[in-house]
Amino acid sequence: TPLAHSGTNVIDEPGGGGGYSVPGAFQNFPAAAGQTFTLSGWVYTPNLLVSNSNDFAILQLQYWSDNAYSVADGGAVGVNIGTPIGPGPTTVALPQGVWTFASVTAIAPAGTLGVSAYGMNINADANAHFMFDDMSLVPEPSTVAMALTGLLGLVAFAKKRRV
């Protein structure tokens, strides 16, 4: 699409007529309690969003605690981009025709086995149309350091067993 933030493709989530049809895209990743992840990317709408229309996109991290994807306690954290009604998580304004950066960071609660990274279109009316581009899910440096420490421990243990 010529509307891409970079490259040639976007995740395109048209509103589908409103009525909160909630089109979206997600991907699952392994995670463990205490890990911190940041989901970030760029969001765009070709349409003018009416103030307090309750049309908004969400970037959300949802930590789950079993293979049935049950949400871990306190495990869903997001940022709204657009025009939600009422109080909620952090909200980022989304002007028409402008790529807008958004980001959400969350720590995995106890019992976490994985994390789902979501980009969703919450649409009250047919005007809601959102695109996502250049999305990334990044473990925080402390999480990477913890994983590398564990890996080095395994290497040292394996080396010691050979001797």
C-alpha cells in the first residue's frame, strides 16, 4: 500500500461497519513471570475520528497462564490510540492521515507462560479504520540479561560435566 509507514505492507484493520466488530491481529510468544516486554509501533487512520466517538486502536500485551490462553491475573495492559470515551489506560490522540507512534510496557505477573501482542480496532461506527506498521515486541534489557545469565550458567554446567 502507498500508505505504509515504511516498506510496502501494513496490517490493515477496517472497521467493518461499526458495532464493535473488533478486527485485530496478534501473535503469541513464550514469557515467564517477572519478564518485562515493550510492544510498540505506528498507527494510522485515513478517516477523521469524531471526538468522543469511541473509535480507537489498541496496542495490548496480554499475559496468559495456560495453553488455553487464560489471562494471568493482572495480565492485560494496553494503550488506546484515537478517541475513546471515558477513563481508561493511557490514550494517544490520532489525527487523520498521520502515522502516530505508540508504545506499551508491562511486567509479566505470577503464573505467566506466554504473552500475546495485539493490535486491535475498537470501532463504535463505520468510520473507524486503523492501520499498524513497524510493530515490535522487545524484552527489556533486564529480561535479556536474565536469559543470558541462565544460558551462561547452562554452558558452565555442561562444561563442568565434561571434565
